[in-house]
Amino acid sequence: MTEKSQHRMRGRFGGQAGAAAVEFALCLIPLLLIVAAIVDYGELWYMQSVIATASREGARYGTRYQTNPQTGQRVAPINLNPTIETWVTSNYSGLLPANANLTVTPGGSGYSTGTTGAAVSVAVAAQKHYFILNNLMPGLTNPQPLNSTTIMTCE
């Protein structure tokens, strides 16, 4: 290739040297926003799953029967040790959000009545604060409440 043809080629394509970098930068911003939204909503889905599982397992713990070691008969857990609140918070301590609230009814002390047919309700509530989307979308400035209530009966 002669010097004259090289100069002609450089003149035709010289203005497109940074076009790929500009196109990449323009595509990268929406792509990062989509990835951030996926991460935020993924955590929302995960938190809701953990809250529902904690509520369900707490109610199951409150309604299960235990065997009396002296008589061998099955007895209802009137005085659970630990209480339902303590059991749920200790088993889900690393999974539940720090702002989670746990409510057990009947009985504010976290014990089930143990009576056959009596209902035990375990409610777990928390708030989801978005990491990135909070600052980008005006409707997400308030935390989103997450709730799960499980009601089971003692058999």
C-alpha cells in the first residue's frame, strides 16, 4: 500500500475512532440500572421468602406436641422453652432483617395455649429499603412493608 492510499483510508475512517467507546458508554448506563433493579427486587423476593418461612416455622413450633418423659404421653407445649419469639429469632437471626417485628397470639408471652383446636398466630413484619433504586425512582423513597402471618391450630 502506498503512502497516498494510506492517507486516503485514514481520512475516511479517522472520525470513527472513539465511536465504539461512546456507544459502549451509552449502553452501559441502562444495563447497570437493569442489573441494579434485578439485585434490589431479588433481595425483596428473598426477604419475603425468609419472613414467610420464619412465620410458618414459628407457628409450627408453637403447635407441635412433645412427649412427657415420665408418662410417655404426648402433651401440648403449654410452656415452650424457649418461647416462640426466642426460637424464631435464634433460628433466623442471620436471615431476618434487623427491623423485623415478631408478634405471637394468643398470649403476648410467646407461649401457645396447648389446647386442642386453639389457634396460634405468628406474624412477622419488616421493611425493605432499596439500595440503588431509592435514589432513582421517586415512588420508592418510602420503605416497602413486608408482612407474613401464619395461623395453625393445636391438634
